[in-house]
Amino acid sequence: MPKYPECWQSCGSCASGPVFILEILVEIGDEISFGDNILTLETGKVALDIPVLHAGKVVAIHVIAGDTVDEGALLLTLEAE
């Protein structure tokens, strides 16, 4: 998973408490491009769309809505184009 935005560390209020997956925006078999949003994270105060850092075909999704996740967690597997 990408790093949390810098403002989360400096402010502290959004990053306090669990960070969980609100919604998965892709499905297995989807072709995605660099920068496409793949899921929405939520804390008690903010929702944040997470973009993908590589293009490819989604071959596996390793999380479900409601999961709590840490920075660096494996979210999905892509087959490179």
C-alpha cells in the first residue's frame, strides 16, 4: 500500500485510530492504468482514495471491505501489461 499522505503524520488527528478499507473499486480481471483508484480507505475522520502505482490486469485482491490495513500491506496482485 502507498504511504499515507504527509498531512496524516503532521496533523495526527486523521491518522489516529484504525485505518480500514471502506470500498474496493476494482475486480479481478479489470485492466487498470497508472493512477487509477483501486480502493477507498477510511479513518474516523477522513476517506481517501488510493491510486495504483503500476498498470496491469488485476489477478488477485488480498483484502476485503472492512479490513484494517497498515502502511505497506499487500492489497492486490497485477499482471504486467
